[in-house]
Amino acid sequence: MLAAYVARFDADRPLEGLEVGDVPDAAPPVAHPDWAVVDVRAAALNQHDLWSLRGVGLKEEQLPMVLGCDAAGTVDGRDVIVHAVVGALPAKGTPEGTEPRSLLSERYPGTLAERVVVPHENLVDKPSWLSWEEAACLPTAWLTAHRAIFRTGGAEAGDVLLVQGAGGGVATAAIVLGAAAGLEVHVTSRSAERRERALELGAAGAHEPGARLPRRADVVLESVGRATWSHSVASVRAGGAIVVVGATTGDPDQLGIQRVFFHELRVLGATMGTTEDLRALLALLERSGA
């Protein structure tokens, strides 16, 4: 079958390791003979694909590895969205023997192919009001944003949400979802063009990095790291949450730990989400028409 895959690693020029060509047809792994084979109708790209091409999260002996986390397609005439997470974190309450969490294209071949094999429980019905392309964009960036804001951050209608670094996939999703749920969304970006786009997407305010907000945020979505961390800590209200979904500029030089404990801030991590979260995301999109 035709696929886009990692043929070799190149940390400096990741696209040099990308190849498109024939690979063995998708088939259930030996350990999971009952997995479903999905005929892919649309797939989406993520930064994760570039990291894979750089060799992050993969080993040489796994190559060639089909790229891609996100897809929508059909299984026996059923239209589905593919949830990209296989297994679970070894957290409290996780059943013994559960496979460690990974994303498609890390342990198992990814979605940038004519077919992909996934557990049946990873299949969520695709609503008819979503195009194939729209549906394929949801399972990574949009799911991460939804879980971070609502499940992890606990945001409710009327709350203030600060999204650091407008322009990326998760940030864009957060703006749309936050506005759709009745949040007062503020964003930061060095780019005037991105700030303007954020306002078009539904943000109530778009600011230069480090700017003082009209009122402190109940939830901050932090994906930038060092460049915005001190502003995030300064901009969240007492008892509010900073939800970390990435760190594109690296770890912060200082955590601002005194403000964290004195103002009882919650610093939380969020990655991806569950099939339950994906269904909740679809429900919000349908209710709001976002």
C-alpha cells in the first residue's frame, strides 16, 4: 500500500528522511489479531511527525515507520474517526498488564497510508456534518486542547482563558473551543497577523507577549515554555490553573515557585485525551456549530 514513512533520521533536516512509496499492507499485529483495519479517507499532519523524522521516540530498528497520528476513514461501511492513543499511562487505577501509552507511528504504524490498523475501541463514529478532512484534524490538536481546557483545567462558561502563542494547532483549537463554550479567550503572539486571526476565530483579546490582561485568567494554556512561562504565572488568578501541553521554547529558567504556593496555583499537564474526551469534543462542536 502507499504510505509516507520515516526511512532514516535527520535531526537537522528532518524532511530528508521522509519517503513516500509502497510498504507492506496494513495487517493486525501478531499480539492483537482482532484489531480493525481502517480504510483511510483523510489524515492530518502534526509537529509529532517532524519529531519522528528527527528520531524522537523511535529507534533505528523500527524503520521504516509509517507516519501520522490522525485519520478518519471507514471500517466495513462504518464512518469513523481514529483515536490515536494506544494503551495508557501507568497511573493509579490503570489495570495491571495494560500496554504502556503510545501514539500511532510510535510503536504501531501510523495513519499516513491507505490503511491503518487500530484497536476497535479506538474507533469513534464520524458525524455526517463533519467532512473527512475536518474529522481527521480532531484526534491530536483539538482533542489535546479540549481535554486541557475542560477536563484538566476545569474551565466553565464565563471563565477567562489565556492561550499562549497563538498560531499553532493546539492554540487555534483552544481559541475556537473556548469561545464556543462561552469562555473569555485572550491570546498572545509576537505576530500581528496571528493576533488578528485569533480575533477572527473568536478571541476576546489578542496581546503582545507579556502584556497585562484586562483580568487574570482562570486557566492558562501553556505550550511555549521558557518564553512565556513567567507571564503565565503572573497572569493566572489565585487558585487558577496553568495547563502545560508543550514547551516549544524549552524549560523555563525559573518556575516562580513562590507565587505558585502563595497563590495556590495548580500546574497541570495534559496530553491527548480518551475516546470519551473525543466524543465530548464532538458534542461541543455540534452544540455550538463551531
